[in-house]
Amino acid sequence: MRLKKLKIFGFKSFADKLSLDFDSEVVGIVGPNGCGKSNIVDAFRWVMGEQSAKSMRGEKMHDVLFAGTDKRGPLNLAEVSVTLTDVGEMLPVEYDEVTITRRLHRSGESEYLLNGDPVRLKDLHALFMGSGIGKNAFSIFEQGKLDQVIHLSPVDRRSIFDESAGIGRFLQRKKEAVRKLEQVAANYERLKDIYGEVEKQSRVLKRQASQAKNYQNNRERLESLGKTILRARWNLAIDGNSERYRTIVAEIEGVQKSIADLETSLEEQKASLAEKEKEAHLIQELSYKAKGEYQLKAAEQKRHLEKMDDAEEKEKREQAELELLARRHWTNLQGIKEKEGKLQEHQKEKEQLEKIVDEKRAAHESSEEEENRFRNEQRTAQREHLVSVQEENRLSTHLQEKKLRFENNQERFIRVQDELKEKKSLLKALEKEKGERREKVSVISEAIDKFQKDQRIIECKSEKIKCQINEQEEEMETLLHEIAELQAREKSLIRLREEFEGFSSGAKELLKESQKAKSPLHGKIQGLFESLAVKEGQDALALRNYAQTLVVKSQADLMLVIEFAKKKKWDDFSILCLEQLESATCQSHFLKELHRADTLIKAIRHVEKKPGGGATSKDGYFIDNKNVIFQANLEKSEGNTFLREAELKESAKTIRAVRAKRDRLESTLKKLTTDRDGLQLQATTLEKERRKTEMGLIEENFALQRIIADLEKERESLSQLTKEREERKGLGDGVAREIKTLEKDDQKARERRSLLHSRVQEVEHRVEEQLILLKKASADRQESETTLQKMLSRWHGIRQEIKIFEVQDREIQEQEAKLSKARKESHTLLKNGVSMAKELASTEKAQLVKAKELEVTSSRFEKEVVQEKSRKEALEKSVFEKQKLIAGLEQQRRFSEVERAEKASERRAIEADLKERYNLSIEELPSTQDNNLEEMQERVRRLRYEIEKAGAVNMTSIDEYQEQEERAQNLSKQLADLAGAKKDFEKIISKLDSESRKLFKETFAKIRKKFQKNFQILFDGGEADLKFTDSHDVLEAGIEIVAKPPGKQMRSISLLSGGEKCLTALGLLFSIFEVKPAPFCILDEVDAPLDDSNIDRFTKIVKQFVDKTQFIIVTHNKKTMSMADILFGVSMEEKGVSKLISLEFERKKEKVPA
């Protein structure tokens, strides 16, 4: 690969388009200091993608745009293009020649182009990576920066070796892989936390979903049973007695058929009547039409007679008009003859006047020619006078300008002196303000540190409160679950009590009967558990034999109940009358001698000491007065009414306690939430204040930088003002001398103008005299032309009158022809009118006969219509009789429909209930033969009990559990994918490290060997070496340079002289070129520190690499210039604008044929 061409436009000092062709192995760029040589090197780095303005020797990137000069304005575009040829496989592109272009607009827009196609900066960096060229490549060494290779730290120095080893692309890929690995690791940990939380929720939802499915199945069975019951009720509501209804309907249909037949006949009769009426109407219309035609013929006969009278009158008028036109024609002919005589007389007078006018015109034209000649002399004199005036004005203006310039210069000189004083004062003020701004920046920085500290404290408090809220929410969830279970248990016990669970069948029937308002037993019976307030399970255990016992208040109630039970044949019940008790209460009657012990052993000992009494233990044992021991589970209260009532009371107490605890938790949660929100508000406020303060810091920093920039600007301005003051002083003296010269020239111009003015006045006087003569000739010519025009006007007037007479005569002749033709037509019309009048009289008589015949026919048709109407009325009467009969039958059918409606109403009610409850029609239900409603209703009650027993059920838990399971599976899969991705990235990083180490070690060893050799060549001996700093990894180790020139023992390379440092850096540079040849190398005044002997060594080693590398050398040294094949000279013929000249040596041409 080789550098072919560089194009520059608008970049730094290159205001004009510039092209450098690099057709040789060694190209030199020379020129005086400050002419823009190094700007060419900057252009190379800039087009390769350099982003640092400081590297381009500027403060901001806009500094690379041509800023303008005293004579040129600034440019809005900077563009640099570099063309590389013979690319081959050096760059990953398909082209053999590549042109890179970079553009920067003053608006800030930047463009990168590759062979004319837009690309990104990232694409350029990737393109040049590992190629030895680019913005940071080891192939470009700028002015004064070669020895930086020596002064760089070991770690910074290794970037050159990374590029030369070609591992830059590996390191870039590793950097991207590490960044992605960190992202994957962070995502993995975050996803792992989410997965744990989802699993926890999934376990809870699984238990709830199981309960919900059981509840759902019971609800579905209950719904199915409800549909079956409705179908059975609908079957029982079907009407079986509909024969009478069908008979009535059949009779109605028979009568309706007779009515239909009669109505058909009636319709036919109506149609016949309509036809008759239509015919009668038609005959009547024909009669009216015949009468109308008769009247029309009579009117036409009358109009025809009137027309004949008009035609006769018209013929008389036309004859009179023809006679009048003949008289007018003779009058016109006499007028034409008279006018033609006058026209001949005026013709002779016209010819005489035209001759006089021609003579006057010739005299006038002669005067005009003389006047024009004098005018030309006047214009010539005026032009010469004008030129003299202009010259005088020009000199006067120039003089005034010089005087004004002198005055302005003097004023500016005074202002500059004043401005110099102001600038010095302003500089002091800016220095003071800079100090104040620095203090403000320090204060604001401390305030920001304090804000950050306060934010960390608030974050700790917020995290602590968040943990407390989570604990409280978990406890609240437990309490809510506990309340739901207690409420469900309470509902279940209440339902058992309402259904009299635990009572015998006879006792149940009696209790149900006592609840009926119309029953004689209403309010007279209750269970014994209602009279005994049992609070402990031990008491309930002692009373278990009386759990089904009923209670009445009086002896009369007792007998009433027993008699009612016998009547209903209800048995299997026990009952107690409170009047028969000796004790005051049931409590003392049943539990008076009961002993409550802690254990069974203690209960047995008590019974042994006091026989005949009962005893209970807390572990569920009861010893009756017969010493029989009973055991029961105190926790199972469904079958024991006393235990159930005790549990209900205890449950209500427990629910109240748990709810109170829940309320306390809610209050605590509310307080914690308020505290958390308050802390969040404080954090938000602090963040806003911190950001506001940071913005203030940015503003203060910006203001500080602006003040520093202003200081630099004012210092520069002060220097320029001082320089301007001196320039103004010299300018004033020069302008004063020019003013004296101009005053002399102005006096001469005034004298010449005065002479020319006199000549102009003389010529103007002669022009005025000639104008008087011209005006007199013009007046004579105008007078003769006016007389001629009057004569012509009269002559043309007579010609026009003759034409008018001729036109009128033609019109008279045309009117006579039209009247003759019209007179003939009128005569013909009178002839034909007589025959037509006879014809019309005959037609009128025929129409009168036809009208009388049609009138007779119309009377006959009207009689037939009357007969048809009579027959129609008879049929309508028959139809009315039949309709009266059908009304009676309809009444019978309605009575029958009422009976059917009652059954249908019941079915509709069932269907409506079915539609409302299940949104189904009766046809959609399966048919059933099972009509045992009592059994089905009993199954419904059992299912309802199961549903109520389940308590509060979270029905959404089924879908939520499914969603959570799917989410857990997805998260598990994502975790596996992330784990795999981590391993993949770790393998990639390991592989990149391995390849980079191997390649770097090999390259480093080669460069080290070459460096030792080149150092001895450049220094004629000595020792040099490259070493790794202490590190376990060569990819992280720094690189130390050891250099000992002959006869010196240096402990550090920083102790070398400037020339020694330069040669050492060159030795390292060329060592790298030997191992990793760069396509081209740009050296910007790197030979400046070298003496003549070292220059020889430098040129010698450069020549060794010419076959491998193309060199572009910026230099002032003649020896370095001498080895260049082409020299480009950079100069500034125009201040601030770089120009280029090139010189190609003859030996270059000699090399080409070889």
C-alpha cells in the first residue's frame, strides 16, 4: 500500500484548493517557520479521524477552519482527502485504491466519506486498525513529539507496541466482550432475584389454585344440578288437556275458510264493478273529447276568416310603401350629382395648398440642420467642461478623503491611547474576577459534596424503612389469611347451627316447625345449647349426651309438642321442661356437681373421693356418675352443639383480636409509608438542589473559562493596540505629504474649468439665435399644414356624404324587392283561404254528430254500474254474518288459552330463570326422566355446604398460578441462556488474551532484537534494550527503554541529551518498521535536534527503509532535503494563506526506466 495523493481545501492556512501528489519514495516538505508545513501533517491526522482539538494545536475543532485574513474572509468548510493506492489485502476493502475524505462545516456538521460514500468515524477506526496507519499510528511523528516516546510512562508506551504487534483489533474486541460480559453478569444476578421471588409467589398460588379448582368443581356440579331441577320442573308444567282447544281452532278455521271464499267472490264482484266503472268513465271521456274537438274546429274556422281579412289589409299597406320608396330613390340620385360637382371644385384647391406645404417643410428642415450643427458644438464644449469639472471634483474629493483620513487617523490615534489605558484597567479587573470565580467554584464543589453525603444518609434510612415495610406487609398477609380462615370456619359453624346439624330427625322437624310463623309450635321450642352458656370444652364434653335435647318453658308447651309429634309421627327426640327443674337455672342443674380436672388421673381420683358426681379433663375425657369413662376430641365441634357454640363465641373473640392487630399493622404501615414518602421527597428535593448546584458549578466553571479566555483575548488586544498606535503615528505623516500635493493639482484643475466654462457660454448663445430662426420656420410650416388639413377635412366630408347617399339608395332597392315578394305571398294566401274555409265547415259538422252518439252510450254504461253495486252489497252482508259467528268461537278459544297460558306462564318463568341464571334456552338442556325434586334439592344443599365450608377463595389464583409457572419457566430458560452467554464471553476473552499474548511476545522479541542492532548503528556502539515492568501478564505490563550510549552509564533515559533522545526514538521507530513495515511514514522536523554527523546516520537509515516504506519528511536541513526525490515548498506570498510549489529532481526521472 502506498500514499498517492493529498487534497486540502479550507484547512487551517490552506484557503485555496491544494493537491499534493506523492509519486516518489521520499518526499520532502520545506519552507520557512510559520508558513504552514506542519498543517500538512495535521491534515493527515485529521483526515484519519483525529478528534482532539489540542492534538491539532487548537482549542476547539472549529479552529481548523480557515479563519480569514485582512484581504480574505473566513471559509465555512474545511475538507481534506487522502488517496491510498495498491491497497491489496492491507485494508479490509474490495478496492485497490481508497480515498478517505473528511469535511467540517462551520455550522458544526461533520462528514466522513470512503470513496465518496458516507461512513461513520467508527468505521474508519476499524478500517485502519492493525494497518500501521491511522490517527494514533506509529507512522506519524509530529514536530517536537518524537522524544515523547522516551518520556512516556512504561504503560503509555506500550500502545505503540500494541499497534505494531497488530493486537489493537484483539484488544478492541476484548474490551467490547468484557463490557458485554459485565452486562450479562448484571442481568443474570437481577434475573436470579426475580426468579426467586416468582418461585415464592408460585408456591403460594399453587395452594390457592388447588382450593379454587375444588371450589370451581363444586360450583359446576351445583350449576349442573340446578339446570336439571329446572328441566324437571318444566316437564311437570306441560299442559295435557288441549283437545278442546284444537276443536275450537278447527271450527274457527272452517268458518274463516267460508269467509275467505265469500271475500274472494266479493273481490271478483268488486273487480267487475271496477271494470264497468272504468268502461263508463272511458266512454264519458270520449264524449267529452268529441265535444272538445267540435269546439276546437269551430274556433279554428273563426281564426281562419280573421287571417284572410288581415292578409287583404297587409297587401294594401305594402303597395303604399313601394310608392314611397320610389320617391326616396329619385331624391338620393339628385343629391349624389350635386355633391360630385362640389368635390371637383375642392380638388384643385387641395393641389395648390399641398405645393405650398412642401416648400415650407424644406425651409424648416434646413433650419433644423443648422441648429443640430450648433448643438453638436455645444455638446462637445459641455463634455470637455464636464470632464474638467469631474477632474476637479475627483481631486477635491480625494483631497477631502485624505484630510478626513488624516483626521480619522489622528482621532483613532487618540482613541487607541485611551483604549490602551482602559485595557490595562480591564486586565486588572479580570484578574480580580478570576480569583473570585475560583473561590466560588471551590465553595460550590464543597456544597455538592455535602449534598451527596446527605443523599447517602437518606438512602440508608429509606432502605431500612423499606425492609420494615416488607416485614409488616408479610405479617399483614399472614393476618389477612388467618382472618379469612376464621371467617370461613365461623360461616361453616353458623350454617351447621341453622341446619340443626347434630340433632336427630325428630328434633330437626320440631325445631323447623317452631320457626314457622303460622305453626302452633312457633317460638315454643329451642335447643338446650341455647339455654346453657357453655364456655369451656370440658363442660361441652360433659353435656354431649344432651346435645340433641330440646327445651320448652312450661308443662303446657311440653304436652303440646308431644301431641303434635304424635300427630306427625315424629319420633327419636329428647325434650326438657324448665318448670320441672328444681334448680334456678339449667347451668346449675346440669353442671352443679361437675368437677373440672387437668388430667384424666386427677379426674379419676376426684370421682373415687366423691362418688356419684361427674368429672372432666382437659385432654378430652369425661367420667359420668356411673364411673363410665368417655373420650372425645375437643377440637371437632361439628357434632356437639355445645362445643360448636363455644367455638363460635371463641371464634368471634379471636376475629376481633386479629382485626385489632390488623388495624394496628395498617396504622404502622401507613406511618412507615408516610415516612418513606417523606424521605423520597427529601431525596428528590436534595437531588434537584444538587443538580441545580451542579449546574451552578458548570456555569461558574464556564464563566471562569470565559474570563481566562477574555484575559488572553485582552492581552492580545493590548498588544495589537500598541502595534496600531505606532502604525497610526507613521501613517499620519505620509497622509500630510499627500494632502499638499493634492492641493496643487486641485488649483490647476479649477483654472482649466474656468476657461472651458467661457467657451460653453459662447456656443450656447449661438444655439439660442439659431433656435429663434427655427421657431419662425416651424410656425410658417405649421400654418400652411393647418390650412391644408382644413381643406382635406372638407374634401373628405363631401366624399363621405356621397357614400352615405349610395348606401341609402342600396337599402331602398333592397326594401322594394322585399315588399314585392311579400305582396305576391299575400295574394297567394287570399286565393287558398277560400277553399280551406269550406273544408273546416264540413269537419265541424262531423264532430257534432260523433259527440251525440257517445253521450247515449255513456248513459247505458251508468245503469250497468248500478246493478253491479247491488250484487256487491249482498256479498258483504254474507261476510258480516260469518264474522259474527267466528267472534263467538274466538271467545271460547280465549277461555281455553287462559288455561293454557297458566301452564305456559310457569314454563316461561322457568325458562326466564334458566336464561337469567345460566343464559340458556330450554332446548339447550338435555332431557331428563328424573323428576324427584326433593332428592335433587338435598344434593344442592350438600354442595352449598361444601362451597360455604371452603370460605373465601381466590378464583384468579388459577390463571395467576399458570402465568407464574410460565413466567418461572421463561425466567429459568433465560437464566440458562445468560449462563451460557457468560461462558461464551469468558471463552472469547480467554481466546483473545491467548492470541494477543502470543502475537505480542513474538513481535516484542523481534522489535527488541532490531532495536539493539539499530541503536548500535546510530550510536556507533553502546547498549540498548526493551524490558517489561513487573507484572504477571504481558498484556498489562509496561515497557521500559534502556539506552546507554558508548562510554556512558545512564541510570535513566531521561538523562540523555536532546540529540541522544531523538536518535534513540528513531532507533526504536525504525526497529518497529523492520518488524511491522508501515505503508508510509510522516516525520515532522524530527531531525531538528541532530547535528550534521547524526543527520548522516539518520539519512542513511531512512534510505535502508525506502524500499519498504514511503517517507514524507518535513525538514529545514539541507542534507535531509538532498535525499528527497520531490520537494514541496510551502510559502506565504499572501499573509495568512499558504501556497505550494513543487520541485522534482532529475534523478527521479532516471529511476523510472530502470
